[in-house]
Amino acid sequence: MAKKPIAVRRGDEGDTTGVKFRGDQRVTPLKTAVKMAERGDIPGYHAVHGKSKDYIRANPDGTKRNNIDDLPDA
């Protein structure tokens, strides 16, 4: 089922630790959201495997309003 991120939970250093999706009551852990993005369950987003951790990122589309870092706090 396709999901749309609407908010994020951030850790003490401001890093994203979880993602809240439209229609969900709970915040999904980032590790789970990365797996969802890899499967294509989050249209418009993809998984990034960084040196220190994995995360999700919006596909380039010329707008900032759907960027994970620009979503409101969950």
C-alpha cells in the first residue's frame, strides 16, 4: 500500500528517527521507512544508503515542501 510522509520524528541532534504517514496514528521507525522506500511503497521517495546510516529522500521535483527535512515534527 502506497504511503505519503506528512511529518517526521527527530532525535536530539535533529536527525530523522521516524516518519509519520498519512492515515497512520503512529510514527514508523526510520529503518522500516527505508525498507518501505526500497520496495517502492512510498511514491516519490527513495532510500539512500549513507556512510553512517540509511535514510529516505524525496525524488527531485523542484519543490521543498515534500523534503523529509522540511516536514513538520511528528
